[in-house]
Amino acid sequence: MSGDPESPENECRRLLVQAAATPPSGRRTSHEDAQKGRFEQGGWKIGTASGLLVLTEAEEALVETKLRLGDVVRTLREKKHLS
């Protein structure tokens, strides 16, 4: 492990901690509310991926972790101009 605060390992660790500390907003916009209403009027059922796939809390946490890790990797690649 490098003592350099700018090292890729330390940058990745910092981004992972930041991502873990930032909860998903969960807030919908008025546009999303309107779209949800149109879908429900059309006979669609609105739910979550967790509900559809019948995930346990542990499985749901694993999926969320993988999504956040992907965001961290994307951010690092963009910083290094690789993506």
C-alpha cells in the first residue's frame, strides 16, 4: 500500500468510502410521479427490482454494493481519461 494520498489505491478507497456514506436519494421528481401515474392508469404495476426478484436484504445490499462499485470504477476511469 502506498503512502501517497494521490495513489490509485488510496483514491479508490476514498471513493468507496464516499459512495458508501452517500445514500441513494430515493426522491422522485414531479415528472417521475406523473409518469408513474400514467403507467398505473395503463394497467402497469409499479414496484422495485428487489420485490420483483424476491431478494433478501443481504442480496439487495450486494446488488447495491456492486452498483456503487461500478460508479467508483467509472469515476476513476474518467479521472484518468480512460472512459
